[in-house]
Amino acid sequence: MKPLTIVKESRAMRMRTRKPAMPEPSANSIKLRIDSKTTIMVRSEESMQMWMKKYPNAKVVL
């Protein structure tokens, strides 16, 4: 059996990935809650209708 070697941890291994920040809501944006973990922002009524077709349980969040 080979002896264990200690390897220095690289900076890339220590860095955590960041969640993308939600853009600032504008006056005409609409928030939709797709499921319990996912909230999206859409800019138009047509976009909202498209998402509502894909996810019938989606709810508009004020």
C-alpha cells in the first residue's frame, strides 16, 4: 500500500461559487414563484403567460 501524500490545496478548490444576484426589480417587472425554491422575474405579460403555460402551479408574487 502506498503512503499518503499531502497535497497543497489550490485556490480554485477553496473558492465557492456564488449564486447569481437577482436584478433590481423595475416598475414593469413581474415576479413568478415557479416552485418553493425558484422565483423568476419577467418583464412582459407575454412572458408571464408563457411561463404560466409551462408551470401551471406558478403564482404571481407581489
